Amino acid sequence: MTRFLGLVGLFLTAVAASAAAAGAKVNASTGLSGIRVEASQRLNADAQTVWQTLTDYNRLAAFIPDMVSSRVISPPGAGPKKVEQIADAGLFAFVMPDQVVLIMEETPINLIRFRSVAGKVAAMNGEWRIQGDKAPVTLTYRAHIVPMTPVPPLVTSYFIEDEVKNRFEALGREAERRMRAPAAGQNPYIPPR
């Protein structure tokens, strides 16, 4: 009976963990003032692990779909970090510009505000916010993007939401993988192949 209760407990823990890692909720709107995006996701990871994943700027391209490179271009200790990101965004270059340089204003371990200072976008600003300390935590993302050219009329909010969700959930999966990695004796900074 004790063994049965132990197995039931393990099953319920697994169910709770998978429920915590539910899919992202994304809302996008387009208009004359650009694109506004809001996304949130509950992650089965603690705040420290999510923070380390978000701020691993030089490795983001290893796990974010369509990101070709991401690297810190400011000298160490030079104030807010300056990060250059290059993407193979195709039609969705207005959501994830082909090339952008962002200033990252970090408030460890729960807030990163960003704004564009160069690149193939008229303006881009927003924030990443981690709510909670211990797993599960909620990760939220807000952005206002003003593309260099108007959003094509056939591109609906649904398509933007789908693209953002794909990238947002990839980041979440990486944070959850890193959270599990130390327990499995793996290096938390090497993504699986």
C-alpha cells in the first residue's frame, strides 16, 4: 500500500509539473502605431534559472528558432548591456527584426527592460518580467515594435501571435531543461541535440 501511495504521489507530481509548463498565452495587435505584443507563460523553473536563461545573450541563438546570432557587443562593466541580435525572420522581420541592437536594462532577478538603438527597425522597446521565486514562476513579455515599413495588410494578429509563441515557448523549454539538468548531472548550459 505504501508503495502504491508513493507511485500515486509521483504521478501527481508529474501531472502538476506538466500543468505548470502549460503553453504560452500571446496577444498581439497591429495598428498605425506599430505592433504591440503581450505574452505570458507559467514555467516549471525557479526565477534564478529563468533569469540565467534570459540573460544568456551570447547563446540565445542556440535555442530560439530563426535567431542566427545574439551577442553582447558592449565592453564588460560598461553600464547597461548592448546586445546585437540577427535573425532569419523572412516575412516576420517586423516581429523579430533581421538585425537589431538593444540596450538591456537589468534589475536582477526579475526585470529586463530593452529598447532598440540601431538596426532594421524604427523602434522596439519592452520588457521581460519574472514573477515568483520558486518553481513554478510566470514569465511575461511585453513589446512595442515600430517596423521600418508598415505591416502587410494580409498579416493578421494571429500570425504574429503564432510566431511570438513559437519563440517564447522555446525560451521556456530551455529554462525548464536547465532547471532539470543539474538533477540529471548534466551541464545546464548545453542545449540537447
